[in-house]
Amino acid sequence: MPNKHNLATVAELKEKLSRAQLLLIGEYRGLTVAEMSELRKAVRPTNAEVVVAKNTLTKIAAQEAGLQDLDDLLGGPIALTIAYDDPVATAKALNDYLKNAKKAMPIRGGLLGQTRLRGEDLERVASTPSREQSLARILGGVNAPASRIVGALNGVMRNIAYIMAQVGEGKGKAGGAAAEA
């Protein structure tokens, strides 16, 4: 019979895992409390969190949340990095932290949406453009033809204004010459 604390933990993990855009499972063996706090602080600005959970409870919560193929990643002391918004920003923050950390925290793998990741995929995810960068590229591509059209129309209008100014100056000179004669 499961106790109330474990049931509450499974419910909380299920809720977090069901909202996860990115889930990374790493082994935190050897990390101090201070280093885990630094890791949590590193990913917090990206709307992500690092959770230490029991493997059995994580398996149950993952199954209830509909996440498959995680059983082989669970075992030993694990930490779950869960990103709720931008998975790329979280992957970058985690990757930067791991590069600068004194002790390594091996990433076993995880999920990006429903796609299974291996541990070495973290760097690949971290190197992809962020959501904002991707949107800027798309908007730049959409905006470029419009900018060229506006530039071309401005050039035509400028040429027409120049021609009209020349014609106006010519008529003024021709009208003045006719009056003198």
C-alpha cells in the first residue's frame, strides 16, 4: 500500500512531466548541495527546474504522464532537468553550466517533446537557434521582399520628383526667355 507522501510525489511529478517541453535525466552522484543549488540557479531563468526524485516514483509518474522509454535511463541517483517553455534555452543553460562545473554530471538522455534524446544530444539541442532567433529569421525573410518593394517604389517616386523639378526649372527658364523677347 503506497503512503500518502509517495502518492503526492507521483502526482506532482506527473504534473511536471506532462508540462515538460524538455526532460533531461542526469546522474548527480558526487555533486554537493551547493553545486546542485548552482545548477538549479543556472536553469531557473529559462523557466526550468532540476528535481531529484526516486527512480520508482519517476517511472510511475512518467507512465501516468504518457512518457515511454525512460526505464533504461532511471537507476542510481538521478536528477531531472525539466524545461517548461523554451527547451533550447534550458539546454544551453545546462550545457554552459556543465562545461564550467568542477564536477561532471553525466546526462543519460531524455525527451524533447516526444522525441528520445541520448546524452550526447544535449550539445546538439543547445546549439540550435532559440525560439526568438528562429522567429527573427522567419520575420526577416518575410520582411525582406516588402523592404525591397518599398525601396523600389521610393526610387521611382524620387525619380519622378527629380524629373518634375527639372521640367519645372526648364519651363521657368523658357517662360522667362519668352517674356524678355
